[in-house]
Amino acid sequence: MTFIFLKGVLKARQIHDTDDYLVAGRSARWFLLFATMGATIIGGGYSIGAVGKTYELGLVWVFVFAGAYFHFIFSGLVVAPQFREAKLYTVAGYFGYRFGERPRFLALILSILFSVFIVAAQMAAFGTVLSTIMPNFADNLTVLRWAIFIGGTMVVIYSTAGGLLAVMHTDIYQFIVLFVGFLITLILCVPDLIGSWGEITAKIPQEFFQVEGGKGWLFLITTFIAFFVGETFGPAYVTRYCVARNIRETKIGIAGVGIFLGITFPVMLFFIALYARVYFPEIDSQQALPLVVQKLNNPVIGGLIIAALLSAVMSSADSALNSATAIFVKDLFEHQLGWTKKGDKYLLKLARICTAVLGITAMLVAILWSDIIGILLFTYHIWAPAIILPVVVGVVLKERAIQYSQTIFITMAISIISTFIFRATAYADTFDPAVFGVIVSCVVFFGLRLVGGVKVR
């Protein structure tokens, strides 16, 4: 943690303007993009949260979480090249570039909410890890809050100092430690599981090993789609769509990490969760992964794995924090308020202030709401219904379409309202609200185009 902290802070010496701070000067090579995308996605939700959900319901959540890895393949080959070619910074910038001002403003509001809640999810995961390894200092809730504060403060300081340049260069080390830590955990768990496989299958409910986990195929399919579309076009990823040297490096880095993680990480998560289910049958599911680390009882390996967990959380938190800053600087201060004449040095200072304030806000959210997967799903329900269809339409059209501005704006507004109404119904337990919202947005968009008498090209 000290190494990552110092590595990030020292990158401040290489920051000369807002492009360096927000998009790392658009000079990243594919392997740097590969590492930063991988480290960003395997955050608190996709490590601690993923093992916790798999601990509860079994194999079904392995397939659900795989949707988030596979979205990189689609984004890397189809979406990211267009963002890089247009030299954009944010999702809202893309909406303005394609559809005009009103959709851009709504995308700005959603992007801010998305980024703050994603950072909060990572802060909550940070607290889960640290409160598990030092439970004797105080009651659990107090330790959890202090852990969120300590971990969050570290992330805020080095992100404020070095911007995306610091984030990406720390992500290299975080991704290596992260993958090696999970791989070693898997290697240590599997022999015990294989040696007593007959007893395990007799003791663990059969639904744990079923693809749909006893929840039904509708739940599996819709929740998989929710994680696929919920992560696609997330602000932290969109910022990285714009940082590579060229389009070729963009495609290799982003699609490559999607293939790599899709093949390897679901296997790791399942067996670690199964190990926790066998040895810790009645615990809070979010404690499953940290308790497996304690069970392994080797201080060197334990230290490495704890470092991996903290790396996972820190890399996702700093990435979301940086993207939120880019949203404020480029979409709000420069575009909406017109502060471009104040000079780049002023905007760079403002960007650092934004990073600090947003980080502190996310810490407060995490302290008040520490359910990692609950925060993630709430975030997807805000984001996916309004964002997915417009971005896909923009990708298909491949040129500006200002004539779609009103249609896109109405579609976004109705899909958000419909999703939150649906969230309050009993059907939300089996049919994911994010998927429902995306379906509503498709119906509204094509319905408006038909009524307007203009064919969608």
C-alpha cells in the first residue's frame, strides 16, 4: 500500500496540463491499457462482492459476473475506437458530439451519479477487507468506517496528485498483485476441495452447482445482461477508451483483457466461494473472501492476498474518481459554464479540487451504505436504461445526428422513470430492472421514430 501510494503521488511531477491529468496525455501503450482496464473492473464488487454472491447462490453468479468481462470485447472492438478517433473525454461529451445539448446535459447528471456510487462501492469493499483483518480493535461497524476512511483517504490523495497518469501506472502493479494473489488462493483451495468432493456435493445444496442456481433462466439471462450493459460505457472505462496512442492499441488492450479475464477469473471466483461455503457455512457473505485468506493461515501468502484485495479496491476507486473529475471539468466547468478562458493551469487546479471533494463524498456514501453489490446494482439501474441505446445508435450512425436530439432526450427520461417504478415492484426480484429499462428505451425510441415518420438509419 505504501509503494502504491508513493508511486501515485510521485507521478504529480509529470502532470503539466489537464490532458496529462485527465487522459494521461493520450499516449498509453496497449499493455498499460490492458492492465488498467483489468485492475479497474476487478474491484470490490468483482472480487469481494462476486465471491460473496457466489457463496450465497453458487454457479449462477459466476455466469452473471462473466457478463462484465465480456463487455470489454464488444467495447474494445466496436465502441472504444470511435471514442479514441473523436478524441473525447466523457460519455456526456459523446452525447453532445452525436446528439446535441439536452441529451448531453442529462448524460452529465447520470455520469456524476454513476461515478460517485461506483467509488462508494469500492470504498465499502475497502472497509470490508480491513475490518476483517483487524476485528479486535473495536466493534465491527466502527472498524468498518475507519477502514473506509483510511483506505479512501489514500486513494483520494494520490489520485488528486497525479490524475489518470498516477492511476494507470499504479494499476500495472495492482493488476499483477491482484491476479497472482487470486491464482495462489485458487491453488491453495483446490486440493482440499478435490480431496473431499463427495462430502462437499452431499452437504452443499444441488442448486449451488446448477447454471441457473435454482433462480430460473429468466433471472440468469436478465442479470447477465444487466452486468454486461451496466458496465458498458461506464465513465471510468470511457475515459480509458480515449488514452491509447492509436486505435490499434485501443482495440488490443481493451478486447484483450476481456478475453483474458473471461477465461480465467470466473473459475477462480467459483472455487474460492465454494471453499468458503464448506469451511464457513453461516457467515455474512461479504466476509467470505477475507475469511478464506485467514483460513489459509500462511502469513506470506496471506499478506499477498490481502494486498491483492486492497489493490482490487484501490484500482477501481481511483479510476472512477478520475472519470468523475473529467466529467466535472470537461462537461460542467468547460462546456456548461464556459470557463475555458480561465486558462489551463486554473482548470488543472480545479480538477484536483474536484477529485478531493468527490472522493470525500464517496467515502460518506460508503460509510452510510456498505452493501457492495447493492450499490453496484443501484448504479446500473441509474445508468444502463438511459445510456446504452443512445450510445449504440450513435455507434451505428457513425456521424452526428442532431435531428435525433429530442427523441434521445425523451427516451432517456422515460426509461429512467420507468426503471425506478419497476424497481418498486415484486417483479424486480426475478427480472432485472436495468434490463427492463433498456427494453423500455428501445420501445420508446423506435416508437417515437415511427410516429415522427423518420426511419432509423
